[in-house]
Amino acid sequence: MNIYLNLRKKSTGTSVLRVSIVANSSTALSISFNGRKSSTEVANFKDDSCIRQNGILEFYRELEFKLGTNNFKIEENKITLHASKTG
């Protein structure tokens, strides 16, 4: 999944991307920013019993990814969410 941001000027400080995810324990998530890997992979979701449907156990998490000003450029910026199986 891609998220596109168009900026007219450089941002200052640190920006935070918050992602809400519903996944199972064999899922991992990472992001890349403008084609460069920007985060470590987030995995090992723990059982929080928030969603149980048809015997399938899933987990809800809100993840935060911090993006420094060096990541942004004027004009179009692309954030890509990478989901993968871990097991």
C-alpha cells in the first residue's frame, strides 16, 4: 500500500506515521519512504484477545513510525507499507 504526500516546503522536527493494524501472529510490517527502507520490521504480535472470529485469532495494534526531516522532499513523497508473513 502506498501513501502519497505533496509538500510545498520542507518540514521541521520529527513526523509520526500512526498505523492501525489487524493481523495474525505470522505477520510483520515495515515501511519505506521514497524508496528507502525507513523502519525495522515490526513482528511478534502478542495475543491480546481483542478479535476472535470463526476460531481465527487476530491482533489489533497501533504502531508508530518516526520520520525525520531528512526523509521528506519538496513535491511528492511516497510512503510504502510492507506486510509479510513470518512463519
